[in-house]
Amino acid sequence: MIAKHVSMKTVHKSNFASLVSYITDEQAKRERVGYVGVTNCHSDQADLAILEVLNTQAQNTRSGADKTYHLILSFRPGEQPGEATLKAIEARICDGLGFGEHQRVSAVHHDTDNVHLHIAINKIHPTRYTTLEPFNAYHALGLLCQQLEHEYGLERDNHQASRLVSQSRAQDMERHACVESLMGWVKRECTADMQAAQSWEELHQVMQDNGLVLHERGNGLVVQAASGLAVKASSIDREFSKAKLEERLGIFEPSAEQHADQRPSRRYEKQPVRSRINTAELYATYKADQLNISSSRTVQWDKARAKKDRLIEAAKQSGRLKRSAIKLISGAGVGKKIMYSVTSKTLKAEIHKINKQYLLERQEIHEKYQRRAWADWLRAKAEEGDQKALAALRARQAVQGLKGNTVAGKGALRSQADSQKHDSVTKKGLIIYRIGPTAVRDDGDRLKISRGADQDGMQAALRMAMDRFGERIRVDGTPAFKEQIVQAAAASQLPITFDDTALERCRQHLLTPTAPKENAHDSANRTNRTDGADRGRAGSYSDGRFGHAATGVNAASGHPRKPNVSRIGGKPPPQSQNRLRSLSELGVVHLASAGEMLLPRDVPRDVEQPRAQPVDGLRRDASRPGRITAAQVGAAQKDIAHRSEVAASGLPWDALDLDKITAAQAADKYIAEQNEKRLKLFDIEKQARYNEAQAGLAAFVGICQVEGHLLALLKGAQGAQEVMVLPVDKPTARRLQRLGLGSSVSVSPQGSIKAKGRSR
């Protein structure tokens, strides 16, 4: 993240209203202005905040300094901070500079290669009416950026000053205008020869060979080109300062006069920065266009003015005819006076309309024929559909491709024709498309969904990739993004193939219709079962492993599913396993594992009551004879009774002993394992930790346990794409188990759950 203060060279050009109008202007783009915020003003609207700030600035009549502070926060390519993060960063930056109580308007822009935040700050305090000028703002902003990058996990930037101000300005000019600066040209072409010079005469000869002149100015030296453009010698390199050169070559000696026959071997000319393609033809077209732009603009203005004069003259002629007709009408003078008045008002309104239309046409001509930098001219041509200009933007050596969540082709580029109308083009040659709320960026090699990803946007990106690269698609990015792409491809049934075998297998799995036998059987049994039949089953967690469908929801049928339940005939129901009356029928006494817990409905009411002791010995299947003593039988009965008590509480056996991790860590472990399984089992919905922003009504979908901690599984309002995981205590878990799956509950921001008028 980089924070930069944009200062105005002249105070009269600084205007808070103009700055806010610029940062909030969409400029006929859908993907430009994002979040707009107003701080420390009585109104939340930017237009009303402008009036409030101007009134505040008018209260300070003594200060002659700039009263507006323009700050830009720019983020690395690919970083998309959320609105809450941007607000927090803005508040920290303004507080660090001392503008915490000052009025400001901020706006986020998405139409460039880097997401950036403009902040227009009123330097006049709203109550004291004093002017604040931050001391040493550059270093303060650097320290603040370092802290915020660490706190919010942003990509690190270098905030230490490693170049002079003039060097930074030259580099910025080359980056934004794409034209080589004099300082950059001298550093690249002449530095080695200047360092090799052993006398003032040799150094001046190097200057002459390159069309340059080295002479004194003030207390230092400057290097001047034939066009008159000059730079400080010390800004090229500290070795070329006057003190360093005199220390090496002696006292400064001016250069001798150049003869007419001495022509330089090369000279500096404004040319495009180095590129991977030849842009000489395009640059010649650009220079010719800039030479003719003034005359073309004058011609168009003359045409617009002549059109306006003709329309006004026609309107006046129509008014004269109307007045002549009124004069011939016989009647009372009052009626004629009214008709004359109406005719005059009509004429004035028509002339006003003509003048207004003329001003709009004049503004359009000015924007069309204004002088542009080389990069701006290329971008304008690329937006008009010029493929050569677009290729020149993408061929700059400093341009890097898209990274992160991208979609590309495996084979050669098939076509670059765009059936989708683009929103804008950046200076790096990225074409931005807007499909509903989704923004798609195209660098020619891959597509990236940068903001507002939904299924329609994913499908549009896949169609664009298929038209561009063919049917074999490569997907790079996070597992969540890959899952969204696979689901979008399956939903749209596009004839594409993923080069990743796992993603292709998942796509085929979604496209293949599932067998309805088991789901239909489960649905029929669930319909005939009472509401309490499935209590506590959804999302059960046993023996440290998740069930087959831990969310408790069947994606195919929409009904709750039963995890860890075998098919019919696989094993007997819980009430028929390990019963006391069947102990004598078993070859060896075997107690169920902790994961095979008995549900409350499976435990007999009299399980805790003492029963008659068996008199028959229990035979073993071993080759040698043996008997189990009465003490062993009593211990077994006591063990079973203890397990029944645990089962009545709805908790697994190992819940009484394990307290190894915190509830939050248990929830994170559960969420991580479930989300990892989603790429293989698509009937598992996305899991996420509950946060206070999700407070309100929710649907109960199950209870699970991880390492002795109970977790409630909730689902938000209809349309929610994820299951909320909330740690709860034992009383709350027991109360939730009495509810049917899908029952409505209310969750507070603190995480307490309320149902049927009771809460815990």
C-alpha cells in the first residue's frame, strides 16, 4: 500500500468542490466509483457535504495556504480490500496525520490497474477554524502504511526514500505517460561514458557527442539538451555533483564553443519507453494527430458556432412573424399584450435552449480534440477498438500479467474479438468488462474476476475464455474460486474441459444425474418419522472424523441427511446392539466403541435400575474353557449404565474427558476439514465461523462435537450460501436437540441462541 499527498503548485487552483466532483464522477463507466464516504459532516451526501466544507473554509480568512488536502491510498495489483477494511485504513491514516476531527469525503476507484482510495480533506478545523499542515507527512505516512500492511495482511511496499524528489518525478512521468524522460535517457545512455572521462575536456566531449551541454547554474551543474530541457547533474547520479567532479577532475572548466560542423552522434528526443514491439508507426501517427489537433478543434468550434447562430436567427425570425400576425389581429389591447408577452417568453426559452446545446457541443469537441499524453492517446484508441494501440499498451516491459483467481486457455490464442462490450481500458492494456455486479479483467492471456463474483459473472467469464482459447480451460486460484468455477461450468453446461483432472472429475460428477433410490428411501422414512427422530443427527461428529454429510443437508433433495448411518441390512439398529439380555448369546463380551453412541430414543427407561444377575456362565470362543466372574459382569453392567447416562445427555462418550483445545480452535478445525472435503463431496455446503454481522433469524441444521466442544450448525436467511458454525455450551446443545431440523431460531450478536421464547 502506498499513501501519497497530491499538492497543488498554485493555491488558486485548489478547490474542494472540484476535487470531490472529480473523485465521485463515474465518467460514463460502470466500473469506476465504488464506495463513497462522508466523515465528520452533518450530511451523508457528497453534494451537501461540499457546501458544508466550503462554509467552514470561509470562516478562516487569515490563512493564504491551500485549505484542501488531497490524499491517495493505492493498493497492489490484485488486492481487493473490503469496504470495512477501507474505512478502518482511512480512519487510521487521517488520525495519524492529525485530521481525525476534520471533514472529509472519500471515494474508491476500480477503473485502473490498482484499486485506490481518494480522500479530500478540509484542512480547516470545523470548530476552531484553524489550518493544519501535517509535519513531516511523508515519513508519517510511511510508518502508518507499514503498520497497516502488517495488521491487515496487505502486500508489503518499500516506504524508505531511496531516490531524490526529481528522480521520483521522472520515474512517475515515464510510468504514466510512457515517454522516456531526459534524466532516464542520460542515465541509460551516457552514464558509463561520463564516469570514464578523466578530465573536464573529455567530459564536455561526451556531452557534445550526445547533444548535451554541461554548465554551471547557481552552486551546482546542470545537463541541458538541445531542446532547452535541463536536469541537475547530481540527480542523474551523486558522482556527478559539482563537489564530486571537482574532487576528481579539478576546478570546473567550462566547455569550449561548439563548431557548426560538429554534429552529435545521438541526441535526446521524446520517444516511447522501451517496449516488446515496434511502436514507431503508431508514435508517428500520434505526433501527427497532436500537430493537427488545435486546427481541427478550431474548425469544429466554428461549425458549432455557425450552427448556433443559424438556429438563433431562425428563432428570431419566427418571433417576428408571430408579432406581425398579432399586430394584424383586431381586438382589445389587453389580449394583444398577453399574446406579445407569450411570444417573447417563448423566444427567450428557445434561445436559452440553443445556447445550452451549443455549450454541450463545445465541451464534447474540447474533450475529443484535447492534447493527450502518449499513454492516454493509446488508451483512447484502444477503447475505440484499435488492436495495435491495445497491443502497444500490453507490450510495455513494466507490464505484468494478471495473477490470483484467473481463467485461461491451455492451447494457442484463438481470437481476441470481444462480443461483450467493455467498460474501460487501463494504461496497462487491461480490458474491464462489467456483467451485472461482476467485474472481469482481460490482459490478453487470461481473465480475472476481480470484484462481485456471482454465478452469472463466472459463466460469462467461461464463455469469454471458451471463445478466446477454445474448449480446454485452465483455472488458477484459491480452492473456493475453483469450486465456484466448476459449479458455474456445470450449471451452464458449457462444452469445455478443465486441464486439472480433479476439477474435471468434479464437473463430470455434477453433470451426472444421481441415482434416486437411496435418497427417495431416506425421504420416505423421514416423512413418516416424527420430528424428534432426527434430533442430534445432523452434522454429528464422532471419533474425530466428520460424517459423510456433516452439514446435515442433502444437496440433491434439499432434505436433512443422516450421517454415519449404514444402508438397510448393514448392521442392526442401536437398540438391538449390545443389550444385556443378549450377553449370554455372545461368544465374547464386546462393548460398542465411543463413536457408536445411543440416542435418547434408543435407551430403555429402566436402564439405570438394577437387574437380575445372570446365573449361567458366559462361554468364550477360545479353545480353552473359561468363565466370567460375577465381578466382571457387574463391571460391565455399570459401564453400560454409565454410557446410557452419557447418551441421555446427547454427547459422545469421549466428551467427558477431552478438553484439549478451545472452542474457537475446534470450530476452525471443523470448518477447515469440511471445506477441504467440498471439492470431493459436493453435497457438503460451505462452512464459516459465525460473526456478529450474521445476527438475526437462522435455521437450525444440526449439532456436532469436536475434541469435546459442542458446535451448533445454523443457516441464515434464504439464499445464504454457507452454514454458520457457532460454539455452544451443553445446556444450549440439549435444548437445540429438542428442536426439529430446519426450526427457526434467533441468534444475538454475542452468539446466544433463542428459540420458543427461551434463551441461554
